[in-house]
Amino acid sequence: MTNTHEFDPNNLWRASAAEAFSAPAFQGDRSADLAIIGGGYTGLSAALVAAGQGAQVTLLEAETVGHGGSGRNVGLVNAGLWLPPETVNAQLGPDAGERLNSILGAAPDLVFDLIARHAIACEPVRAGTLHLAHAPKGMKDIQNRAYQLKERGAPVRLLDAAETVRRTGSDRFVGALHDPRAGTIQPLAYARGLARAAAGAGARLHEHSPVIAAQHVGGQWILRTGSGKLRARRLLVATNAYHRPMAETPLPEVPVVQYFQIATAPLGDNLAGDILMNGEGCWDTGLIMTSLRRDQAGRIVLGGMGGGGRIHEDWARRKLAQLFPRLREAAIEHAWSGRISMTGDHLPRIHKIGPQAFSIYGYSGRGIGPGTVFGRAAAEALLANGETDLPVPVVETHRETLVTLKSVFYEAGARVVHLAAARS
């Protein structure tokens, strides 16, 4: 069920990131107050907060900062989760659910504040997002979401078909839900900017340093890489969909689904003038969910479920032409894919894996805001030796049961793309 194939020959975010970052591999024998495994949003946010509080922090990344989902996602800074608020409440209970809804509703504030405070060059545009209704059934879905969000004070607004055409430049949608709290960024540049800020605050970051074993002995965690040993009282595993097995401390397997994207060449005003002219990021209500945005250079970026490769790229080209017929001959310059860690109920997990140690995973396609928030909260909780202020209750065991059915749904969607491409 967990296909880990990736297609990344020409990742737009790697080609266009204004922020650069590099760090040496970990070597030798060292001690720290907090050890972090994983150089994505969660780990980097935790490192920045912990170092800012004066803690000795060492972060170990198996590849490079932002190698995983943090450098491959769509770049939508969403407010809240993929689930509507009342579903979150049904899963967690009303008190914990409303607390999580409130915390993540404000997540874009944190992200854009960090971008401004640390002058992160990541193309931030806070024009909101559009949840696009692909059909009348989809319109009912976003009307229900709008009602739930407005009940909680969110400044969302339903758009009719005419306004949706004006905002998107496409007549393929019957309406949309605009959330002005949200926005878009260059996702890899944001990750690299967080890394730069964390290093500037005193955190020690190391790339090309996969952890091969983690063991709790004598009141401290001992992490081993191929060339060193790190001791720390506290541990945060923030690898999400890109976890590598570690000896001594196994983590539960959470199914992974694939998501791919294509990007056009930069388009002139004659082609792209009215396409998302305000800069909103989008996703739709279709069974095979499609994401859509444009970047600072005027590229149109379109994504969908699947592992990438020629057959999915061909589908995406046709989808782009359906949405915007004048882009039928537009040059496609970039194509790439990544993994999404998808829990059965689509809620993130903070998993207590041992004394003063958490593993965080399962953002289910909403990594930027929640990753930043959860990383900060985990660092504060670990340094304070507490758990009460975390965004979700800590679990000490985790096992997916119904998740296989959910994964079949998403993988089936990807297969529909595959079959549609093959038959045309």
C-alpha cells in the first residue's frame, strides 16, 4: 500500500528557491539538550524555538534541508486542516477539536510572521486560498464548510460561478470558498529560511546524516549515524512521510500516498493575465483532487494524485488545457512528485515514543501551517517537560486500522488518472 516511488527530475522549487542553505554532515561525539531528526518544517520550527530559548539543539537530516515534503508540496499556507471543523470535533471531542481548529486557523499568522521576522525570501503572497467546487455536489460541500467556518468566526466568503471565473480565469468551476487567512509561498525557500534562522539562533544543523539507531539508555537518548554519536535528554522525530527505519526505536508504519505537479514556463500577460490574477492558491472538490496556483515568475503550477512520470504528466497537461484552453501549447518546464503521510482519520499524531521523546506525523497534505505550529509546540513541551499545551493529545501507541480503506480510495484516484491518461 505504501508506494515510495518518487519522480523528481526537475523540481521547480529547487530550481527557483532564492534561499540557499547547506550544513556539514554530523561527526564525532556530542551532547545536546534536544536532538531533532528531520529537516522539514516541523523539525526546523522546533529547532528555531528551542535554540531561541537557549537550549543546545542538534538537528540531523538524512538528505538536505527540505528534501522531503517541505521541498515538494504545493506551497499553500492553509488555515486549518483538510477536514471541516465539525469532523475534527467528532474525531477528537468538542473541547480538543475546537482547540485544534482554533490553533490551526491561526497557523498562517505564525508562518507569515516568521517569514517577515527572519526576512525569508520565499515569495509570500497572502491573498487567500480558493476551494473550488468542480460540480454542484462540490458546491454543497463548500457551502457546508463555509457554514462551519463562519460559525467559528472565520472570515470566509462563498463565491458564485461568475466571481469564480473572474478570480481563476477558468469557467470549469461552479463556485468557490475564499479563505483570506491563507496564502502561498515558495515551500523549499521557506524551509531553507527556517534553517538559516535556526542556525543563526544557535542550533547545530547537519545534512547527509541519517540516524541508523536511537536508544534510550541511562536517562538519555543515544543517536548513532554512520560517523557519529549524539546524546540528548530530549528527542523529536520529525520525518513524517520520509521516515527511515532506526534500530532500537521502531515507529508505526503510516501509509503514504503520492502527489505530483507540473509547472509551465513563465507566461506573459497575454497568456496568464487573468489566471489567478490575485495570487490565490487553489484546490478543488473533485475525486481526483487538483491543485492550482501561479508563482512569482508567472508559471502556472498544477498538481494531482499519483507518483509522477510520463503518464501522469500527460494527464496533467490535458487537465491544464481543459481549465485554460489557451495554455494547450504552453511549454511545461518542470515536473516532480512527493509523498504525503496519510492517517486514517486525517488528523496529525504526536506519538510519545519514549521518555521525553515525540514523533510527529500524519499531516495528510497540510504540512506548512500545521508543521510549523506542531514543531514549535513540541519543542516548548519537551523543554518544559510537559504535554498539556500541545495541539493534540499525545498518544503512546498508534496503529492504523481503517487507514487501508482510506489509502485504497486515494490510490484508486491515482489509478483513475493513470487509466485516463493511458486511454487517451
